[in-house]
Amino acid sequence: QVPLVESGGGLVQSGGSLRLTCAGSGFLLSDAIMTWHRQAPGKAREWVATMAPGGATFYTDSVKGRFTISRDDAKNTLYLQMNSLKPEDTAVYYCQNYDTTTWGQGTQVTVSS
């Protein structure tokens, strides 16, 4: 079993929306601090959003008001709803179990201008 598997990336025009999915297996996402990160070409990986086990959420300033992190406990799945996308959001997006530092394989998001 692969602990974390992301999906939902793709090509979208500026202003569009995408929803990324991170399916967990072998552990309960609701028990872990879960994060989304992204890495643009030639740049370091950067933190995007966090959801704590109790449901508290945190966002980097550049995505506040546009991205929403959420979780479906019945499906053991983490989501990142991304609205009002900008070309600078183009990156490979990764989910992470912060407690175990386990990463998914990533999903590519490309926003065209």
C-alpha cells in the first residue's frame, strides 16, 4: 500500500478551479497533521496549507481566500480546493503526513495565462 496518493491535477486557465485529492491508506488522516506543499520549476518546495486533527486549518498568505483544505474522514481523503488560480500557482502539488514526514508522489497543476 502506498500511504498517500494524490490526484486531480491538470491544465486550467487563469481564474479557473481545480480540486486536488490525497487518498490515505494504512493510517487515519484524521489522526495526523496533514499538509499540502508545492514545488514550482527551479524553486524550493513550499508549504501551502495544513489541517490539524481537530480540524483547524492554516494557509500560506499567497493562497488565503482562494484555496481550501478539507478532509472526508469516511473516505480517509484530504482535499485542496483551489479557486481563482493564477499562473504563479503552477507547480507539482504534494500532500504530506507531517507526523511521519511521508510524502505522496505529487500531482502537476498548470495554470495558463
